[in-house]
Amino acid sequence: MEAKATLRYIRISPRKVGILCDQIRGKSVKEANAILSVIPKAASEPLAKLVKSAAANAENNHQMDPEKLYVAETYATPGPIMKRFMPRAKGRAYGIKKRTSHITVVLKEKEAK
């Protein structure tokens, strides 16, 4: 059994979010929240909210034990790219790509050995 939460169209590059996803993958929910509260990155706050949301989904919708939950999967996939232009010298225009992300967090229960 697994619980999932997704955050779509967040205005942070998936490459930057992926760094934090790698930090919390495989950790318990408490440990993941502790790690995200300390890391000074823009994506840490939305990712922490997403982990809490997935934990709430697990507890309320799937009757899972919140003490046994761990981050089984977390990944950031690219969303739509907003294309803008920046004026440059001699009448030229350079393109700017404002990237978006879709973040997914999947929680599972640790099984007793």
C-alpha cells in the first residue's frame, strides 16, 4: 500500500528540485521534514508541504501508521516552459526559458522484520 501527493506547475526548475528529492529519498517522514527545514533552497518549503500532505493522505485515506512511513519515491518531472525574451545590444533579443516542475512524493510503510 502506498500514499501519493503531487504538486504541479511549480515555478522552479526540475533540476533544482531534483537535488532535494535525492536528499530525502529513502528517509522516514520525520527525518525528511527535518532535512527540508534546514536546507536553504527555494524548493525546500513546497517539498516539505508536499511530504506532509502525502503523510496526511496516508493516515486519513489509507489508514497507515504515521510512525512507519518513509519516502519510497520522489521525483520532479518537467512541466510546461514559459518562453520570454530579453532585449540585448544592437536590437537583438535573447530567449529566456522559465521552467516549471511537477513534483511527486510516494510514501510507503516500513514492514516489520
